[in-house]
Amino acid sequence: MVILGIIPARYASTRFPAKALVDINGKSMIQRVVEQARQALSLSRVVVATDDERIRAHVADFGGEVVMTSLHHQSGTDRCQEALQQLGVQADYVVNIQGDEPFIQPRQIDMLTSVLDGVTELATLVKVIDDPQTLQNPNTPKVVLSATGEALYFSRQPIPYLRGQPLDAWLASHTYYKHIGLYAYRTDVLAQLTQLPPSLLEKAESLEQLRWLENGYRIRTVITDLDSHGIDTPEDLETVKQLVSR
């Protein structure tokens, strides 16, 4: 099984421009992501896919593999597909590793890839929510699972709604899951996804994975006990720096 790790890293982030290059206690964010991903035992290769010469040069300087991709991609999924085409290699799966997750755990990647059997179309990670703030945070997508562990729906709202119960009792009454944005795509499915137009549910929630569900693709989930610390804003960066210092 050949599994490629691709790290999309664009420069012009709306909320935090150039965040891939920010320093986190002596190393850039993108370097930390690459180093963590390289420790995953299941990945045959780790490649950064960027749209900016500054990121390309920086990755090359610390010895990472990098390809230049279009400025006009709407998602990391599209960028992963172009990178795969540029690399020109035969692979069974691509793992999309978020470029703003500097402390992604190698074990999380290996847990995800453990379910890639050639039949699985898509896979992603989820984690049990254990605090009310996360449950109510619209920046943390939630996911409902089927009895077989496939994703039924993703939402920025807590789902399901527990009728007749006060909000502060929901976590004690039901197991809620948050989505961790690590994706694995079977390569033939990846090519198909990039041809799909944006869907109604995707536009409503601003969650790309809803496009896949609306078009009939099946997303297998893997439950992890390891958390993630994505960096979307400068405030997130300060929080992560404090975690590193501790």
C-alpha cells in the first residue's frame, strides 16, 4: 500500500496571512508539520504543496520536499490532487495533513491509515467532546456517526439536538464528536471529488466534506483520544506557544 502525505500550505490565509511561516519557539509552523508527519510509519513520502515562492524556498531550505501549485485552488483537496499529478507517482491513498497543525501526532496519522484497505473511499479522525465550550464553538465542526462508524453529517452546531434537556446536561446524556481535519482519500476518489461543484449543504455550513456526503461518498471515521491544536488566528498561535512552553 503506497500512501502519500501531502501538506497543503497556502500563503494568503484570510484570518492569518503567512501563518505557515510563523515562528513557534524556534521553528516555523510548516517545518513542525513536516517533521511530525515524517515520523508516521505508514507514509511513503511527505510533500508540501504550496502556492507561494517564499514557502517553497523555506521548505527546501530545511530539507523538505515541496511542489508549487496554483494560486486559484478553493480547497486543500484541490491542492492535494494537483500535487499528486505533478509528482507523477502511483499511489493508493493520499493523506491531507493540515498545514496549520504543527503538533499533529504521528500516531494520529497511523491510526487513520490503519483503515485504508483499498475499499475505503475516504477516512477522517474524530474525537469525543468533553467540554461545553468545544460543543458550542462554531469553529469546531461536529460529526454524527452511523452504527458502523461512518460520518452521517457534519455541522458547526451541536448535533443531535437533545429535546427536553437543558444544554448544560447534553454532554452527560449523549456522546458528541468533534471533527479533526485529517483526511485520507483513495486516489481515484480524490480525482472525482475535485470535479464536483460546491453543494448546498457545503455552502450553508462552509464545510467541504458535506459536498462529498451530498454526492454519495462514504466517509469512514476513526476515533482518536489525541487532541489537535490547529492555528487559524494569531490568538490561536499564542495559545499554542504557551502549551509548548509548558
